[in-house]
Amino acid sequence: MASNSNCYIYRGIDVSQKKDVNMLGFIAVGVMYFTIVLGAFIPISMPALFGINPLSIWIVILLIYAYIASILPVQTLLQPRDFINAYQLLITIALLIIGIIISHPPLVSPAFNPAPIGAPAMIPFLFIVIACGAISGFHSLVSSGTSSKQCDKESNSLFIGFGGMLLEGALSVLVIIAISAGLGLGLKTADGEFLQGAAAFSHHYSSWAAANGLQAKLGSFINGASNMISTFGIPAKITTTIMGVFLVSFAATTLDSATRIQRYVVTEISSACKIPYINKKHPATLIAVISAFILAFCNGNGKGALTLWPLFGTVNQLLAALALLVITIYLKKHKTNILYTFLPMLFMIFMTGWAMISNLRNFFSKNNWFLFSIGGAVLLLEIWMIIEGMIVLKKDNKENTAQKL
């Protein structure tokens, strides 16, 4: 925390002022939860303006926010906001753990279902449906684009990276329990029927198509988590709002982080291609935001970005494989043991490449040329980067052999 007029903007915690930072965090989280309770009982709906539907208005507002948040210095908004979100994450995890202990919900999902109706083959898609966690391409971008700017010293990166993945792994276990057990505590269907136990799970996951789409996936977690937390006295209306805000707040952090990272990518590409007009902060950010706007409204209803959702898992895991490739080359050039990154890299490249080829065949058979073109371009870029990596490794081996001679 700085000692000047911007003392409430986090710039590196001074030990003598750490209590003040924590106190501000507690106050901010308290205000946030007050608004959650207020919103649960007095909800406010965005009205249509000038013939524009509420969803489109929210998209424009969020894109404006993403633009502003991504051009501000990291310590001005991103860092203090994530500091507050860290409190929210810990509180949510605590609520889920207490809810699990008190409700003690029985598992209602089948122990093993090798062939859900309408689902693709389990292998290789098992390895691309998990889009976060220990192997995540987006996390590799965040660690280099934003996390590195917040480290007090380089040695802290191990605690931040490894610790973050452990915490995310713990959260994923809680999510699985919420879906496979908490959902069975009660599910209200669209026609008003109330289901419990295996019937609730089977209704939501009756087929691959029934559970398809972002809304269905998020809804099952929110409903299951709310069921468990409600068992120790918090009204269901509030618990549902808490879980909804929890997901939305972390999605918002992803929104401006992704915009910032895309600005970095545009800047680097324009610099490499010697295009000085767009390698500045504002032009590069405008490219990121305008491209997102075009994608969102390409189908006229603001949901155009969901068109790319079928590619998200595969692209993210391919990016993770390429990140492991880059790290492997770095370790090799520094004469460090590469097995720790080389073996998972081979596995990820093989599995996600297989999944991408399967996706492309599916897109081709359905004449979905938009996804086929983007998926094909991603696969070609992956192959190109692998070839580049092999060339670098081969050159490094020749240099090492020449030095020994």
C-alpha cells in the first residue's frame, strides 16, 4: 500500500499496513454481501432502451467496462478487485463445505456412465471438458500477462501458481459434489414439478443435449450448491443469488483480463509486423473490444459469442499443451530436466489434437463452416508451433554437441 494520496490502491503490502488492507477487504466484502441480500429480495431488471433488448444493453456496458478496466494500470483496478474476490472465493468455499457437512447429501449420479445418450466418445473428450485447473491454456496467459506484474519477487510465483491450482482443484471437487449430490436435494422443473434424489439428476442430465449449453451447466451448479447451503438456515433465495454473483464476479475478472491479454497479443503482433499505428494501448484495446462486439452481435441477438462455445475446451487445452511446449524448450536450453513438462506436453498435444480433429469432422459433416474454419486454423497454428519447437530443440542439440567436441 502506498503512502501517498493513492494509499488505498494496493501497490505491495507493507507489513505495518497489512491490517488496514485486510480491514478494507472485509468492509468491501460486507458491502457486497449486503447488496446481494438486497438484490435477492428487491431485484432490479434492466429495461429495454430505444428498442434495444436488456441482454444487448448489458453486453455493451460490459464491453465498455472491459475497455476501461484493461487499460488502467494493474494495481488500480485489477489487483484490488481480485483481492476482494479472493475473500469472496474463500467465503463461498467455506459455505459449501459447511453445507456439505450439514446436509450430507447422498450421491445421486451414476458411478459410471460410459455412453450418455447423444454424447461423443469418452476418449479423447474427457480431457477437454475440464477447461480450468492444473492444465489450462488461459491460465498460462494470465500468469504471464497479469500475475507476473503482481509478484513481489520471482520466487513467489511457485506459491501463487501451485497454490492457486490446489485451491482451484478443491473448488472443483466441491462443484462435483454440488452437481452429483446437491442437485438431488431438490430440483424444480420448468413445468413446476419438484424432483428429488436420482430423479432430479436424471431429469437435468437425461441426455447430452439436455445438459448442453452454458446456462444448463451453470444452473446445475447454482441449484445444487444453493440446496446444500440452504440446509443451515440461509434462505434459498439468498443462497441462489450468492452463487450466481460468485460465478458472475469471476467471469467479470476473466472478461477484462482476457481483454488486457488480447491487447498484449495485438501489440506484440503489430510490433513484429512493424505496424506502429496499432501497437499502442488504446488502438490495440479497441481492436479487442470491437472484435468482441462484432462476434457478440453477428447473429443479431447478442449471443453470437456462444457460437464458439463448442471450441472452447479444445482450444484452451491445446493452448495449455503449447504452453508446456514453450516451457520444455526453455528448460532444455537452460539444461534442466524436461521430463516434468515434456511428458504431459506429449499427452496433451495428442489428446487435444485428436479431439480437435474429431470436432472438425463433426463440423464438416454438419456443414458448420464457421467453426470448421476457426478450428482448422487453430490446428494448423498448433502444428506450425510444434514444428518451430522441434527446430529449436534440434538446433540446441547441435550446439550442445558442438560444444562437447
